[in-house]
Amino acid sequence: MATREQLMALMRQFTVETDRYVDVASERDSLYRTDLHALSIMMGAARAGLTVTPGLLREELNLSSPATTALVDRLDSAGHVTRRRSDVDRRQVHLHLTDKARTTGALLFAPLARHINNVFDQYSEEQLALLHDMMQKITDATVAAKNEARNGATLTDSPSSG
């Protein structure tokens, strides 16, 4: 039976190994980690039917305005995004993924997806549903912790420290 500590250690190890995978896979296409995060945000926004702007990327990636401009310039120069003025407010720029970005993303993550899907194949639909529920809750908890950290929470602020 796995203990909480063992599960936390495995999640840390998974995070480290995922970072290492991204580093190795992205070298081939000369992409920075921030570029990949931006493309991932844009893919998620596209699935949700949301419009991506430089401001959204700046917020999501916690970048300065100049760093966001440099990021968008890099992605545009590499052919991963296009910029279009909003039809409603011509001052606003909308960012759109290109087919090249989708192809690059698929090539980067296909080996990882293949290996993880081989693991998923070893579990029943009920077990996968339980894992999905747990991963969603862990992700939500991670977002909550990030928001606490962003707002300056300290260890002494945690409910279990009292």
C-alpha cells in the first residue's frame, strides 16, 4: 500500500522527469520552455473556444510586457503563431496557432503520450476514472497553492500549522 509520502515523492519525481523530457524534446526544435508553455496555453484556450491575447499569455506565464513581446515575436518568427487585429477592437491583438505549431507539438509529445497510453492500457475504465478524479483534484490543489504563493502566503498561514 502506497503511503502519502510515497505518493508525494512519486509526484515530485514525475514533475522532474516531465521537465527533463520537455528539455530534451524541445532542443530538437530550438524552443524555450516558456515557448512550450505558451503553445500549451494557446492549445488549451483553443479547445475551450477562448481568444488568446498577449495579455493573457503575460498573466498565465507571469511575464513582464517586454518578455511577452519577445516571446510572441519568437513564436511568430518561428511560424508557430500569427497575430491578427480584433474585428471588434482594432487595438487588441489576437494570437492564433499555426498548423506548424500543432505539428511541432504533436511531434514533441507523441513519444510521451505513447508511453503513458501504454500504462493506461493496463488499467480498467473504473481505475482510470478514479485516477482522473484524483489528478483533477491534485491539479486544482496545485493551482490553489500557486495562488496562495502568489498572494504571499507563508508556512505559518497554513491551516495545519495552528
